[in-house]
Amino acid sequence: MAVDHKAVAAGSDSDVEQRVRRERRAILDRMMAEAEEMGLYDDPPPDYRAALRRARRRRASENTDTQ
């Protein structure tokens, strides 16, 4: 039986695309979890910048504490 290389290549691309989608979803899930841990979702939207500053300061202090 002859192998249709175009069909194999198309299937491979689909597998790769699915893997990339899963990896992107995992990265996004980790980013969202970190944002929740840092308290970025605790404040209402108008206080977003202040929450971000606090989270960045907290993260910076955590990084200096571990060095």
C-alpha cells in the first residue's frame, strides 16, 4: 500500500497544532494561577494599577529574600 505523504504531513501538522494549543493553555493556566496568588484579581478594575504595583513589590521582595 502506498503512503500518501501529503496526508501524513497534514496529520502531523494537526498533531503539532494540538500539542502547541495544549502547551499554550498550560502556560496561560499557570499565568492565571500566579496572578491569582499575587492578588491581581482581588481588587476591582479601577485599582488594577495599584494591585499590580503591590504584587510587583511583593514579588521583588520575595526574590531578594531568596537570594
